[in-house]
Amino acid sequence: MRIATCAAARVRNARPLPGWHPESGLLPDARTAQTAGVTDTSTRPATAPTTWPYASSLRTAAELLLGLSFLATVAFGGFAALAGERSVVAQVAAVVFLVTLTCVLVSWFRGVEADDR
């Protein structure tokens, strides 16, 4: 009887290991390493290293022009809408934005198509 009482007292007084949670499925006082469906990534990286394709200065300039022309279109178009008049600058910026967008999208899709080959 004393053995059962001591064992019950030991389980009752045992504190779980730090980081233990009732829903983890792990034993609360196990002193050995346990994992609950966790993949060991200590010997290999979790994801493959990413390599970025070489971006030419022309492509970088086109993407920068794309962003700047979008901002100019929105800014001058918004100002013209508030002022209640048409803005030639907003119209020119919109045309530059559309042409640059077309060039950048063609460049991106050609790069993706070349990667598939």
C-alpha cells in the first residue's frame, strides 16, 4: 500500500517540463527527447536557397520608372480631381505608366518562360 501511495504522490507533485502543453500529445514528465510531428532541420535547411536572376540596369530603370509614373499619375490625377480640371501631366504620366507596365510585364514573362525551358 505504501508503494502505491508514494507513486501517486510522486505523480501528483511532479511538475511538467518547461514548454509542455496538454494538447501536445507528449508525456508531461518524460526526461527524454520527444517530438510531436516536428521535422528535424538541424542537418538540412528548411527551404532551398533562393537564387535571384541577374537584373540588368535597364530592367531596374524600367521598374523604377513604372513606380514613379504610377505615383505621378495618382498624385496629379488626384490633384486635378480636387481642383475640378483636367491635368495634362496626369495624362502623360498615365501613358508612360501603361507603356512601362507593358514592357515590364513582357520582360517578366519572358524571364519566367526562359526558366521553364
